Amino acid sequence: MSEVAKEIETYYKILAEKLDNGLQGLSPIGTKGKISETWMEYLRTLVNPNDVKYLIQLPVFPNTLTAKKFAKKIGKTEAEATTILERLFKNDCVMRVGSKTKRYGIHLPFLIFDVPPLSYDMMPPEKAKKLAELSYKYLVDEEWYKNFEGSPNTPLSRIIPVQEAIQPSQEVLPFERVEEIIKSARVLSLQKCACRTRLDFLGIRKCNHPLESCIGVNQGAQYFIDRGHAREISKEEALKLLKELNKLGLVHTTENYGEGNHTLICNCCACCCNLLGGITRWNNPRAVAAANFISTVKNIENCTQCGTCQEKCPFKAITLNQIGPEINPQKCMGCGVCVVNCPSDVLELKREEREVIYKNLIELGLKVAKETNRQIKL
């Protein structure tokens, strides 16, 4: 290996170490400094070798730098620095925030993982294929899904119940209402689901659910719109879409905290989603936090034995006996998909306090970091 090649490889190792110190990290959960060669090859494929020396001069998001400060760090003019930052932005390596003064930070591990699939159709085919194969390998074979989903005790994401499944008389907190998150948003976007897109590209997707099903919110929405991965949608469009996706059996998920801006509402299926997958396909029962509701039978006499509830339940929590549906409370995640799809009004969601919804990202992040033996700066 030449001296130049060794120097570049050193830069990639520095990048990997910076990401490994992030909330999810790259090393197997509970460890640090055990970054797999799969991850290293992924970073080499994603980040241009001419740009990696610049990328490592940025902090990992949510910490950011302006182009002016970045220019001083790399010894370039502000115009030159901006050109480099915008190139890294378009190559799905950095987060860009701010309306007047743009600020940049290295993507958190989950975005380094989940944004590139939205660019597969714009990449050289061999690069897209390699990124897809490598990301699937470390996600599943190397069990990085455990990092992606949180800690063994604390999920980073939670399920939001389907609004129509909750009785109007029940008290529901604003951040437990998907409609409230939508209605209070400044900007909304619609983009492809990274999970389905990756599996679709690899030819192993098992469902025909819409690829366009993730709704960006506020800062998240603006990022995906600016990046060219999404289109802006109205609140009315978003609410209509959510109802359509509910009927298809998709589950709402978002960040597992109450205060502050949410950035994404995913509409997940059991066969593709990397969050629900911990419960439905892999060995991580705490992959996502349940909603603080549970499905119950209210009108058993109305049951026509159609089996829709059993078919639509993503978590296999419903079995149909000779009288009607039986709910397994240990498996029910309180999503409400069964309720809105039952044609005979047999089921309902009832409130049951099962999960902690953390106050904000800082509280959630610090708890997960402690449980995974990491020290992070939020």
C-alpha cells in the first residue's frame, strides 16, 4: 500500500471512530472499537477518498459547523469550503440544517445507513449494489439492527396508535396522536421507505406496500426535500395518506420522546421494517416501544369470523377461536391496525400504561448511551 493510500485509510478509520462514538455506534452493542470490516468497506464505498479528509473535520450531528468555520479548519476559502460541503451533502454523508446560514454535521450512523438507499437510482449501479449488500450484511448477519433499534432496554422509536382506533372519551397526550404531530408541523414531506427500497433493490422484498410511505416532519422534512429525496406535502395530504396506509396494515412509528420536534413518521410493515423487524424477524423484543394502548374485544357477538384482524396484525398477537378473536397482551403493541380494519366493530384500543415516553432527545439519548456503554455529546 502506498503512503497516500495509507493516509486515506487512516482518514476512514478516524471517520469510523467518530461514528462509533455516536448514539448507535458502529461496534456491536455494548462495545467500542470493534468496528467490522463490513462497516469499513461501506464507508470506503460511500465516501469519496478525495473527500474523507474533509469530512472528518466536521462534528457528528447534532453538532454542526458553518461553512465559514469549516473553511478555517481545512485551510480553504469559504467558497471552496461550501463547494466541498455541498458535495458531501449530495453524496449523503452530511446533515444540512438552517435556512439563512447553513450548518453541517456528519450524519449519525442511522442516517449514514438509511439515506443512501434513497439515492440508489442516481448512483453508478456497482456502487449502489455494493452499498445495499454491505448494509444488509452488517444490519442482519452482524446484528447491527440491535444498535439501530436502541439498547436492550430502551427503544429509540415507539409506535403511535392509529387515531381512529382510540375512543374519543379516552385521554391521549398530544405526542401520542399522530394527527397532532402532523397538524403542528411547519413542513411535511413524503419520501420512500429506506427499508423497502433497500430490499427492493436487492430483489428480496416480500410485500407490495407503497415505497413512498415515510413522512418527514419539520427539520427532517426540510432535509429530505433539500436533498431531492422527497416532495413537500400538505397536512391534508399527510392525514389522508395515513388513513390509507392504516388500511393496508402499516404501523406508525416515530422517535421515543414527547417534547421537541419529531423528524419522521414511518409507516412500517413487519416484513421489511428494520424497527419492527427486531420483533417480527430477529431476536430483539425491545426493538420498538409499544403504544400505551392495548387491543381488546368489545363486541364479540358481532364477529363474523372473517379473519381480517388475524391477517392484518403485524405482531401475530391475534388468534381466531370459535367465538371470535383472542388478543395476546404480551404480543399486542397497541398499534390499532386490527381495530380500523375490522369490518364488524369487534375490537377497540384501551389505554394501558406500558411504556415510558422520554421527555426529549437528550434524556432518551443519554439513557441509551449509558446502557450501551457509550459517552456521547448531544
